Amino acid sequence: MNQKSMNKIPMVDVPAWHRPIQEKLEEKAVQVLRSGHFIMGEEVAAFEQETADYLGAKYAISCASGTDALVLSLHAAGIGPGDEVLTTGFTFFATVEAIMQVGATPVLVDIDSETFNIDPVELERSITSRCRAVLAVHLFGLPAAIDEIQAVCDRHGLIFLEDCAQSFGASYKARKTGNYGLLGTFSFFPSKNLGGFGDGGLVITSDLQAAETVRMLRNHGSACQYYHECSGYNSRLDEIQAGLLRIKLQYIDAFNNDRKKVAQWYREFLQDTEVLYPEDRDEHIYHQFTVVLPSGRDMIKKRLEGKGIASAIYYPLPLNKQRALSNLENECELPVCEQLAEHCLSLPIYPGMIKEQVESVAHALIKVM
């Protein structure tokens, strides 16, 4: 291994990821710029149809961010003040932020120690008389236990919603995530599996009324220009974003297969160590490759940084410990979330990462431990 491969390994190397399609991306960007149409045009319409076809949904509605997608879907599901929404205690803050932005209250649920996703047993134990919905997160690219979650929702008359920000292209029993709940939401933040070139989001559904509501809400509550049915949002995907995402959508399966290959290399190099790493699961598309360390996580991260190797902590604080949620009535202890937050570390993973780089990261991790 040469010195270049041993050092300066980022969490995501965007140039390496885009290198095989860079020329196509540049051509599309110039095409959109020359068109003079930048909001809600042909590129957006085509992207929505192509993502709906790829994901297997009847309707796909783009918006300005993954967070907006969550807010719009909660509105479309009729969630509002006085309602409680059950969700995982271990995810990015946007999930609970969206619940609070529609006036509802998040109810945090502990996770399964192997999958890091919401624990269906704990989910059922956490239901109160005010719960209206479950917002399940498919964390790090691994689908949650959808059958068990749906069964809980059916038994208690709850609406099932999916946060698929980290699982674009992942399948659960031959159907893509986002198709099991009433609505599914996606993020196109640049590091995501279908990463954009800024912020962007998407809502999918097979319910016509829900789709029409999302379309109206994203455009100032308007279904017809200058006629407004309600107070909505300005949450539209730009034409240039849609055009570039259309290019990347053509390669999403190849990109996800690259991530699976990197994950398999990590397992190869980390076997017979104290590091706990994700099991080999066909449905996992590895938005992150997150390991669990026995001790000294923060010190290990610092030592890796000293060797030019990036790593990240997703997430250093579970949601029940966040100051922004300190006034919730339903305070709870989430022991698995809290344990994971102390020991987890995400390693570099991206399409275009080579085996030599994975070996460098793994060997450095073992050495600094």
C-alpha cells in the first residue's frame, strides 16, 4: 500500500464517486442552465416519474429537503396538535423535529441492539391513548422490521409512515422501502445513497388523496396557480437538482452494490477482532458502515484522524438526551440507544472506494485499538 492510500481517506469521496459519470452530470447541468427553466419544469416532472417507477410507487412528489418531506407527509397523514407519534430514539434530529413542527408530540422508543432500528416489542409497550402514528426509520440503509411494525399498527389502529432518508434503493421482501407505510420520505442530501448537489427530498405514496395533499402543501397550499386551499410551504426541488439526480438514479443499483462490496471488505478485515460490525444482510445498502467498539471510542476516533482517516459518530447523543426534547411529558430511558451512542463509530464508505483503502482503514482501526 502506498502512502497516498494510507492517508487522507474521507467519509465520502464525492469526486471518486462521481468520476464515472462526471461528464454526463456536467452536460446535464449545462443543458438545464441553457434552458432558462429552473423551478418545477420538465426535469422535475421526469424525475418524479422515474423515481416512482424505480421505487414501485404510484406517486412521487419532490420537495426541497428530506426534513420537508417528513413535515409534508405528517400533514398529509392528518397528524397535528394533540397527537403522539412513535419513533426511534436513535436517528437524526430531523425525524422528531418534523413531528414537532406539525404540532404533534414524539414518543421515543428504544432500538434493537443488532439492527439499530426500532424494537417492535418496545414499540407496542410505548403506545398511549394519544398515539396516532408510527414513523419508522430505516437507519444506516437497513430496513426496519416492517412486518412486525405493521402488525403493531394494525392491532392499535395506527398510521404507518416511513423515514427512508438513508435507504433509497433498499428492499424489504422484494418491495422498496417507502411502499409499506401510507407515505414514505427520502432525502437527497449529498452523502445519501442517491445524493444530490445540495438539499432535496421526496415523498412517495400510492394513496391519491395523500399525493394531492403533498403536492398542494409543497407549493404554498395551491393546486392551481394563485388559488390557495390552505397555508402551505415553499418546498420545491430545483430543476438543476432534478436533472442531476436523474443521471445518478440510472446508476443507483450499481452505487448500492459498491457499498455492499465495501461492507464485505470491512467484514473480511475486521473478523476475529473485538469490533462488532453489521451482519451480511441482502437488504442492507450501507448508507453507513457503523461498528461498535468495546471502549475508548472517542480516543480511537482522534487517533484515526491523526492518521488521516476520517470517521464519524452517528449519533453521539440519543434523542431522549437532547436539550430540545427536555420538556417532553413522556420522558423515558432508552438503554440500548444510550449504550450505542457511547460505543458506535461510522467508517468511510462510498461508491468508488477501493479495497486497498478499506484495508488501510481497518488495519489502522485495529492498530489504534
